[in-house]
Amino acid sequence: MQFNATRREFLTGMAGAAAVGATGGFAFGAPKGKIRLAAVGAWGKGFSDWMPMVQSGKAELVALCDADKSVLKKIAKDKGFRKLGINLGKIPFYSDYRKLLDDVRKLGVQAMTISTPDHVHAPVAVQAMKQGVHVYVQKPLVRTLWELGYFNKTARDNKVVVQMGNQGSSLDSMRRCTEVLQSGILGDVTEVHVWTNRAVWPQGTGVAEYVKSRGADGDHVRAGLDWNAWLATAKDRPFLDMYPEGAKVYDPWKLGKNVYHPFTWRGFLDFGAGAFGDMACHTMNLPFRGLELANVTSAECISIAQQNDVAYPARSVVKLSYAARTAKFGPQKGKALPAVTLFWYDGYDESKPGKSASKPDKNLMPKWIAEHGEVPNTGCLIIGTKGQVLMQDDYGAKCAIALDADKKFVDVFKHEAAKAVARSIPFRAGSSAGSGKSTVAMKGFANGHYIEFLDAIEGVGPVYEQTHSRCFSDIEYCIPQMEGILVGCVAQRLPGTKLAWDTRAQRFDNAAANGFIIPYLREGFRF
């Protein structure tokens, strides 16, 4: 049951990944007609994941699964869903994902969206992939390092298509800025800063104090909620409904005062991956791709507020170190690239609604400050010996560059030196290769990411050099990216301690840290 993939297994698996990318089809033959799609997590992010796939005309919804049956009423009332003309009463509904997995063959499920609390991603995806089902998994891909290795091996063994839900990966701006960075335009890059205004859900000491104060005393489970199925692999505990009036809980966006469900589970160590796991898959996307980061070697939480043993902190700063490596792509291919130190900042400033409570010093970006006056609310700063790149949002839609000779930052599409960098990564909107391109029109920034997943299943679209797959966030990319993020999450649990990480052995040099590698797996939900 306990599997830890080594980096050697990760690298030797690339040949298999290339084969998957080249065929891009269902493990038992490419689908004929519409792709038969099941959705685990039916409302909220789940709804916005599976709906575009069905709306595209490329997928047919054959099953819904959600631990909360009340979501069916919300789906039925949605105007977009009603336009599809689907009889919701004829779609099989499951409250327990295990029963859906039992019926995968009977239903003929070929693909699955998994948009559940983080702790349920791996259990569902691994068991679906073992049956040859392609999976679109919301970020973070998994919650723990052990699950990451298990996921990686299962995807490769079963030759399925995987796409992680960091939708900004399909933005033209993200892909263009990746090309520009891979050209070496910034010279040697050794320092990166990434920040977010999350967490916007309750976490911190107030959450821990309230949960501990309740002990074994729980609330009545809401009508329609299968609490046992919602808990899944996590330790059994009583359901807690709403925080009482006056509870001292860090809740910056006033998300209804729910303790666990819906959405507010994200701040709990047992269910989510906090702000780091939620947003780094987006905000670290550009430096990870553009700098070709891979092996994380150490992590240290150098600043923290409201650290506890139940929920993630209210804010933190984590320092990650990435190893030197050899460039694989672009004009720098074959060049030795230096080690990189990446600083991660998270936290929400309750005194300034919408603002980050933790972000890099403005003196790091003087040209930006001279023109704009303040550090962007969320973003990423990449510092090289010849200039800087600044991403000014969560997803990579706004990227600018300032070389040493420039007076100010200029959009990556307009900067003269950047314009001289040759195109190498197909844009999603007009990508084509010998195998053709998608005929589906894409509206909305995220839709290209969903359609790319369906195209890959059908064997349509380019095979990306970076992933050897038709998905730009397939396992060859998202497995090593997630490793750094999850190592950082462990560091948040042991603030002030530098943790060395051995990616080959999948171990820390610290016994306490090693205790967080493998998740608790409740009897009846082991996988």
C-alpha cells in the first residue's frame, strides 16, 4: 500500500509518457463518438470543470458524484446547465466515490474530473487510472508526498492522459513568457519571489482552538450530506457545522462561517494544502516552466503567524532551494543552469481587504515601484543578472519584462528583445501539428485547458516537447512541480527548521518531517 516513487523511476518513466502523449488515446482504444465523462465533485469548482467539457460537445456526462446531494438542486437551477437539455434525473448520482468506481466499467466511463477536497484527489484518481480512466484533477494534484509517488507510478503504468487544473497553463501569455525565459534573456537566474493574498478561508489558531474546544461533541449532519464519504481517507471525527457568533476565527472573505463544508476545508491540515497548495500551482507555474526547475533540495519556513497542529497558518514565508540543472529546451539547451532560491509568501491582510499580508520587499523591483508605487497584490518576480520578469496576477495573464538598460517594465508581447525570441510552444488557441488541431471554439481563459484534455484523449493536437504529451500539465510537468510545493507544506509544519529533501530517496533529513510524508488512510478507504 505504501509506495514512494524515486526520481530514477520518475525519469525512466518518461519513455512511457512519450508513448502516452503520442497515442493520446483511451487505454483500451481511442473513444468513438463523445467521451464518456464522470464528475467527482459536482458543484463549485467541480461544476466549472465538467461543464465546459460537456458544453464543448466533445464529452457526454454519464455520472455525477458528490458527498453532498443538495448540489443536484443547484445544478438543476443553473441556466447554462438547463440549456444543455440534459435530464438530470437520468444521470446516475453517487454520494460515495467508491460506489462510482465500482461501476466505472458498467457505465463505460472513459474520463473523469476530480474536483473534491484535496485529501480525496489521490484516492479517486489512482483507483480510476487503474481502470484505464483518463483524469482531469484539480490542483493541488495530491495532498501528500507519498500520494504523489503513487499517482505518478499509476499514471505511467496505465498509460492514461492526465491534466492538472492549473488553467493558466493554457494562456498564450503564460506560454509566451515561458518561451522568453527559456531563451536566457535574463542571464543567470538565482532568485525568485512568489506571493498570494490567500488564504481567504478560515485557518490559523482560531480554527484550531474552536475544533479542539468541541472535542468529541459534534453537530447534526446537514440533510443530504454523506459525512462518512466526505471524510473518505481522513480520520473519523464528528461533523462541525458553523462557527458560533463571536468565534475568534480568521475568516477574511466571510465565507459563511462553515467549519468544514463547503470550501472551508482547505485550511485544515487533514483535508487541504492551505494557501501554498491552493495557489502555488498557479503562481509558481511560470518560474517552474521558464527556469526548468525540478529537484527541490531543501525548504525552510522562515516566517509564520498562527502556527498550530490543526490548520495551516494565517500567513507564512517559505524558502525553497532548487538544484542546478542542465537546460533541456530553447536556445539554452545543454547549458548548465544555476541553483535557484525561491521565496514563497502567503497571507491575507484583513485590515486592507483584498490585499496580501505577506509579500516581497518593494526594493527588489525599483523600476516597477517607480512607475506603479506598490508591489502587485499577487504575482511572481524572477530576478536575473540581466533583468527581471514580473507576473502581476495569479495565472500568468499579465507578464512584463525589464532588462538592465530599460527604464521600465514592458509587456512581454511588446518588449523588443522579447519579440525577437522565436516561438517554440504552440498556443492553445491556434495550435496545430501533424495530428491536427481542435475544432472546438474556446470562450473564457480556462476553457482551452479543459478542451486540451479532451483533445489529448482523442489523439488530437500537438505533442508538447516539455511534457512529451498533448497535455501541457501532464505528469511530466505536474509531478515535479507538486513535489516542491508539498515539501514547502511540510516546512510550514516545522517552522524555523531547515529541511533537506532527498528527491531520489523521497525522504527528509528530519524524523518529524518524515512523519508527514504518508497520509492517514482510514479503514475502508485505503487504496
